[in-house]
Amino acid sequence: MSRSLPTRYARALADLAMEAGKLDEVGKQLEEICRIWEENPPYQSLFFTRPGLDLEEQIVLLSRLLDTLEIGGLSRAFLLFLLQKGRFSLLTRICHRYRELADARMERVRVTLSVAFPLSEEDSDSIQDAFRQRIGKEVVLRERQDPSLLGGWVAQIGSSELWDASVKGELQRIRARLLRGEDSFEDKG
């Protein structure tokens, strides 16, 4: 199966959602259904491995789930379309790609900030503002605790950039310089 197929589905949905002015709404609904999908393997088995469950029965089950979650409109139509086309197995990849496309269209970036200790709300807001100014886009900040950092922070910006201002990272950089035989520990930046 083509790796670009999830991208094509996500792009088509993002185009329709943007036209309807519902880019974020559809994104939130997709994230909700994807979270439930990923956290509940029994749902997956209903659509892939359960013998004797025909398409009509799958549609009824998915419709009931969507009713329970109050997912309607464009998101509902899209999810039922995926099921009918036999592409429901692409759901997780479509959700991920949709989020990337929606973020790009909304000029925002997601930052996962790993910290050794929980941040206060004030510190979190301050860090989010600093990232917004530095990156030049709206920032969606998600905090994650990692006691192994010892102090400081590590930021995963989008899916490609990593900024490490942690004690653990600095200790690793010092170790690497020692192993290379560098005799100066002055800041070379």
C-alpha cells in the first residue's frame, strides 16, 4: 500500500475542513477517535479480525460509537467513507498527517517540553511565549516529565527539531569532549 495514501486522504479532509471553517473541530474529533482506536484493541478487532462481521454490521457499530462520542458532520462522513472503502486501517496515519497539515495551515507548531520537575502554570506560559517569539508561530506546548534530565529541559519541536538545555545533555556533551581529548570546556557558541 502506498505510503502517500494516508497523506492523500488527510489532505482531502483538511481541504474540505478548511473550506467549511472547521479545521480545528475536525482535527479534535479525529484525535478523539484515534485515541480511542489506539487505546482499545477490541475496537480494532471488530473491524479487521472478527469473522463473519460484514460491512453493514461494521457501519452500524462505527455509527453507534460516533453517536456516543457526538462526532458528526464532516468527520463522521469521512470515517464512514474510510470504513466503506476498506481503508480504516490507515486511520492512525491519517490522523497524524492531518494534524501536521492542519498545524501548517494554521501556522502553529507543537512542542513537547520534557522537564525533570513539573512547571508552574506561570513558568509554562512564559516558556510557551518564549518559544512563540523564537519560532515565530503559535505554539501548542505539551509538558512531559523525565526525571533523568536532572534539571533544565529538552524540547521536541514539531517532528524534526530537538533543543536540549538539560543537565543530562550538558553532561553528555562534556563527556563527548573528554573522549575526543578536548582540553577546553569554554563555550564555543
